[in-house]
Amino acid sequence: MRNDTRSILRVGTGIFIAGVIFAILVKIGGGLGQHGPPSNLGWFGLIFALGCLPASGFLLLLGFAKWFEDRRR
């Protein structure tokens, strides 16, 4: 595995773990109601989870695609 592929996968995994932690923070902050989380902690977790999880998904998709391409070479 090349260094750039390894770094993309490492960063994507780190952002994914942070997104999961923030999603758990939403649950700790009171969960989701009809109008969103009832507390500031829940809103904080929701905003960051919705930022981290899609970004990490794209990074991991890119990393795995590069990894499969590196294996073919």
C-alpha cells in the first residue's frame, strides 16, 4: 500500500470515529425530537455528526478505491 493511500484511509477512519462519537453525543444530549435535539449538547453533536459522517464516507470510498487500484498494479 502506498503512503498516500494509507494516509487517506487513516484520516477517513479518524473522521468516521469522531462522527460516531458525536452521534452518541446526540443520544446523550436527549436524542432527536420532532424539532431536533432538546439541548445545546444535542445540537452540537448533531451538527458535527452531520459534517463528519458524510465527509468520512467520501474519504473512505476514495481510500478503498485507491487501495484496490494499488493491488492491481
